[in-house]
Amino acid sequence: MTAPVVTRLKGLFLRALSRITNRHAVLLPAEAGRDDALIDLRAPYRVTGTVLTVDLRETGSGRLSATLLGYEGHFPVRILWTGEAREYPGPSALGLDLVSGAVRLGGSDWGRVPLPLPGRRFCWKLRLVAPDGRVRERLTGHYVPLDVSAVGREYFEGENYVDHEAQSAADHQEIVRLLRAHGARGPVLEIGCATGGLLAALDAEGLTGVGVDISEWAIARAVERLGPDRTWVCDVEKDELPASITARRPFGTLVLAAVLEHFREPFAVLARLTPFAAPGAVLVISTTNRDSLSQMLFGSEWEGHFDWTHRSVDQISARTLRAELPALGWRIERLTTDLVWDISADPTRATLREWWATDARFRRLLAERELGDIITCVAVKA
């Protein structure tokens, strides 16, 4: 079976497994347990210039081959370019010019990648075969930050939301479970309602709600799903809530799911929303955790920084929520952290999420020390 076929079959299997388990599945190479099976290199996850440089540090000799892979969904299975194997010159730089597509190894031309790349995520698949037949391999994960100010159709249709409905379904079920467990009542106000999936799920539970979102594209689909007078386009950080919403106050439930980190001043937004909540109202927040273990390890290359609209990702943590919510009049009933959030193809990074996915002790450690990447918080208005 050819390598491209094997790669595609593995990608299909991982996608199916991810949907079944609701986790990002990864298969680490069996040889990854041996140091001499991995190519020694240094490679940035976040590409900050027009040239991506991978610093190859192997000191031996051999034949080096390189394949550039693009992502389909969360998986690097699309072959974009393959370089003919050539003599490895020893420690050297592998460069990819993102403007011209030129590939250079140790200063020598190796070929040209077709541009533009189909997405912001891509990876190198490198293979070094020594004269004695010993093989070292490595995948390197990379992404190009998007530096624009518009939020709308491209944001929800692009790779940030590969399949927004499928990605959110399990989250919606968990939010419904939390609201039921904490005795939430209507009406519900959802900030960042996207295409209306959660509001539809709440309808089925007898909790009628309304929502706002910054994306015209998303609200158009929410209107198709829920009908008129349920959802509106609104940037709650800059705009007043629509009169149709303020007329429904006070709200028995507020939901901000995967939205707080998008605001420039997240706690100022919460302060603006709090008066719309009735005494005893339930607040549910899911957001990023600046104090997570993977953020400590990866710093500016943490997955939380991938989405350029995460404007306040460095302001939000379990620690800051515990300080700010009571000051705004909310009593925290439940606050947990979970998940290792990283989809780089590099197996050295994948070990952390693989550990989280397979070891209950590690998941418990992250939970007890509040070191997970994603925070889920339930609070009640005093």
C-alpha cells in the first residue's frame, strides 16, 4: 500500500475516532519512544515572518526527503509538495518562503511549493535515511497567524470553525446538563450564539432563549433555524443590546460559551451584562485558561493564541475568574478546567495531549491544580 493511501486511511480513522470519542485523536509513531527515531530539530509552531525556518540539528549523514502536508479538518493528510530525496548536508536550515514558495536546504534550492497554501495550518514530514539504513522521521506543525480586523463570514466558514455544528454539539449537551443540574430558569440570554445550536437544544428542554452574535453569517443561519425575533447581530462590547432583548429582562440564565476570550475587556463586558440577570440567575462560562500547563510549556505558541480573535486570552484564567466574578456579584458554584488543547502535528507536542487522552491520573492532576486549557464555570447571581 502506498504511503499517500496509508496517510489518508489513517486520517479517516482518526477523524472517525474523534467524532466517536469527542476528543482530538492522535496516533503517535511506535518508534517515538526511542530518541534515535526522531529527527533532532527546532521548529516554530507560530510562523512570524515571511520565511519559515526549521533548524535541523542532526549531525549524521544520509538521504533526506521532505513532504509538505496541508490539513483537512484537524488532520495533516493533504500532500502539497514533495521534494526529491537529497544528501543531507549536516546541521542546516530548511527554509520555506511563504511569498515565493521557494524551498531551500542549507542555502541550496530544493524546489518550489505551489502557492497560495490552502490553509493557515501545514506541516513538514521529514525522513532521514542513514547510510546503514537507520531511519529517523519527524512531523513539524506550523500555522500562519491571520492579521485582519473583520469578523464575519470568513471566521465561521474558515478553518477556525472547520465544522461549527459538529464541533459544538457535545458542548451544547454539556451546557444543557449543567443548566439542568443547577436549576436554571428562563428566559436565557446567550452571548455568542453563533448559528443557534444551543438555543435550539435549550428549546427542547423547555428553556426559551434569545441570543446575539457578531457574525452576520452566523445569525442568518440562526434565523433560518429558530425563526425571527430570537437572534440578532450585535457586538456587546461596543453596542447596546437590541431593544427586543432588553424588553425581556431580567434573564434567568446567561450563557457565554467560548466567547469571553474574544472580548478586549472581558470583565467589563460581564459587568455590563450582570444588570440584565435576575437575582438567583445562573451564569455559565466556558473559556480559555491562561494558567494552563500547556500554556506554561508553549508560551506564545500555545494553541490559545492560534485564533487571532482571542483578544483577551492572556487576561482570563481560573484565578482571575475567581477574583472577578464575586466582585461583580456572582457566587461561583462550580469551576473546573479540562483538556490539553493542541493540534500541532509534531509528535513531541502530541505527547502531552496523548497523555491527557489516555491517563486518568494526568487528567485528575490537571483538574485538581486547575491546569487544563479550557475552563467551565457556573455561577449564581447573589
